[in-house]
Amino acid sequence: LLAQLLSEPERQYIFDSVQDAVRIDGRQCLAYRQAALRLDLLCYATASAQVSLGETDVLVSVREEDNPGATAQQQGSTGSVAVQQQQAVSHPVSVWVDCSCLGSGPEQQQLADEAQAHLSSLYRCLRTPTPVFVDILLLGYDGNLLDAASIAASAALMRALPASLLSAQALPLFATVHRIGSQQIVDANQLEESCSMARVTVGVDSNGRLVACQTCGEGSL
Amino acid sequence: RNSQLPISDHVMPLDRYRNTALVDGIDVRALPLAGDCPAPASEGKQQQQQQQQHWFQRRLVQDTVGSGYVEFGDTKVLCSVHGPMEPKRSVLTDAGAEQSRAQLQVYYKLAPFASHQAGRVSYLPDETERRAASFLQDTLAPSLRLDRLPKSRIELHCLVLEDAGCCLATAVNCACLALVDAGLEMYDLVTAATVCRPVGATDWQLEVGDGSNSGGSSSVTLAYMRSLRQVAGMLVEAAEPLQPREVSAACRICEDPCKMTHSSLRQFLLDCLPADDRTAKIA
């Protein structure tokens, strides 16, 4: 996106200063930006949350589908027998990421696809009695989309799901660590992301257990 | 042409799965992997060892720069490489810096008949396939010398003909073979292995291509570059929350199969060279 217009000396400057443990906005290597969370913004959603992490702005709406008949049609089953079977089946959480506010180019679409794949795998262990749809709208992007989106989505899901479900399964969050040279940084902004060779994204629940983990980026570790 | 050349005598006689029409392939039996076979009856053990061996072939697809075909147990993957070709233009890439390396584009698709459990797979790539394509791209890019080919694009098309488990790791191995066959410079061969663990079990098992892995288990796929001793990619798909030390234990278990595959792939590639070129091999 914007970071592709970085020149080589600027890239080198960011790289060298991170090696000395100084980031361009003055943070420590393992420090997050200031985050703000707002809840219950949308009236037609079961729950909603908006997170801004620096300039990265993510709006999430969670909708529970109350009509089992609709999902019976989606799965191609016939008759009322299938509807009764639906109520006993647990559903995975379905995630959709929309990056249209940033533009309609292929880079934006790739960002959205990658985020959707990561977030779907984050909530893979979560099973709900009714189908739940999580729609993530990206309003602004300055790096670290996955962490921000996971905070917002988990906050909205905590509001939407009944407490009985939540006590058994603690909702996970993402933590993304970028590697620039020999230093690791957390919560990279867009410029730092363009300088990083590789990143590891780990989804962790409140008990410290891993729910998802993936390396990305064109570098090796 | 195919009828004139004899079927080589080290192909097993009852080997219905081997593509014997294409005779450029050389049968390489990887060493049996220690510690992975359960205490067995002798027929079971032999079948297990056979399941854990790779079959490599190259030059299957005629009109491409390079191609590779790998069978691992029953899982069959075919990769073809096109390029270097004109790069894709986008509004932001008119700047010169962006063109200093080749763009690597990976397309990954399961054939409609490929899946055992899921029935017919649709023609359009779905989320799992897009994710696998981006994983392959992130795994192969560290090893390719893309800076040798500025202002160009390399396309890698990966087609899974049969998915009986360990599909992504086999695709990584096949893609690496195809890229070497295309003559693209690489720092090292990238090989991958997968270990999986059903929900509630305690031990990680190496995933082999025999269809025994059901959908509901956690898996860790590690792509490793043996000579450089670096990890090119790692993917954890958890069916239940895992402790971090369990994941690192799984990665350590993956390392040995990756090294075995690396040495058998390397041996296969050296054997493909004509005899007088073998003395000039890279150490």
C-alpha cells in the first residue's frame, strides 16, 4: 500500500535504527501503540466492537443467525428432519474481512484474504450452537491488522455469546512478532512491516495455550 | 517413444500407482524413518515403510520451463513452473525499487477428484487453497534467488491430484523440485514435513499419505532448509489449544523427516544429471 513508495535510504534508516532498538516513533521494541476499544456501536448486530491501534482502525460486527431453516437450505439438506438435526449440531464461526475502504487493488484484496484465513484459524476451536457470522471492516490501516482485528472480534464475541459457552472456552487473541535483521518487534506499523523479512503470528488464549501459529513473509527464521 | 525404453527393473511389479509411462523418473527409496513405525506385524511394517517413501519425477509437463511430480504414499502432487515472464503491473509498482526482484506467484488447487473425505472439490479456489498458496509462496521465496531476475515474474502452479494426508508438505517438496527443474537459482532445497495429533492424544505422529488422518486433529507443518539450517515456514492448525512447548516439540520431530527428504531429493536430482556432469556437482 503506501509503504511500497518507501525509498531505499528510508528503508535502510528504519532497519538500522531497529537494530539499535530504536523505532521510528520512539517506542520500545516490545511496546504496543495506544489502543482504544469501543463497544456496541451497531444496532442491528448482536454485538459490535471497534478497535483503533494507532492509525489501524477495525470495526467488527457479530451476528447470530437465529433461523435454522436458512442454514438448512444452505447446506442442501431437505425437509424438516434436517432442521431438527441442525439444532443439535455445533457450528464453527464464520469470518469475513472487508478491505474496501482502503481501495480495490490486488494488494488490498490479498491483505483481506490473508486476514480472513488467519482469523478463521484463530476461532477454529470455537463451536457455537447457532451459526455466528463475524464481519470485519477495515477502516484504516497502519500495520498490525491481525492483532487489532483479533482484539475487536474477541471483544465482540464475548459480548455476543452466552456466558456458559465462554467459561469453557477462553477467547484467543493474536500476537504478531516481526523480525527485522536480528531484532524482534511487536506491533509494527506499515513502514516497519515493509522492512521486515519475516513474521510469526501466534494466537494465544487466556491460559497461555496456542490456538494458531503461522510464519509469513519472504524471509527465513 | 515410451514403448522403446524398457521399464526399469527396480520398479515394483505390483506398483499400480506408479506412473510407469514416463520413464525419466528414477525410483529413489528414502530410508525408513526410525521411531515412527508402531510395533508391528511384518507386513504392516513393510507397508508403513513403503508409505513413508517419496517418489520423485521431473519433466512431466512438456510445455513448461520446469515441472515436478511427487508421490508420498497415496498423496500425489504435480507442480509446473512458468517464467520468467513480464511482471504484473500495478499502480504502485512503477517505482524502480519494486522491480529489482522477480515476483513469485503461486497458484494452488486441488483437482475436483482429489479429496477422499470431501467429495467433489469445486473449480474455484476456496479459503484453504488460497491459504496454502500463500504459505507456499512464503516458504519458497526465502530460498529462491529472486534478485537474479529483476523485472520479471515466476508463476508456480501446484495441482494436487490426490490428497491422502500430508498434502501441504508434499506440495512444498514438489514445488521445490519443479523450481530446480526449471533451472532457477536457489540458496537451498526446501523440504517440509507434517506431524499431527488427534484431539486428546499426547504424541505427535508423522503424517503420511495413507488417508489415516481424519479432519479433527491438530497439525504442525514445518518447511526447513537443511544446509542453511533455517526454517522457511511453519504452520500450526490447532483443533484444541496447545501448550507452546508441545508446538516446539512437534517442530523438533518434524526436523528429521525434513532432513531425510532433503537428502533423497538431492540424490534424485544428482542422479538425473548425465554421468559426465556428475563430477561437477555442487557439494
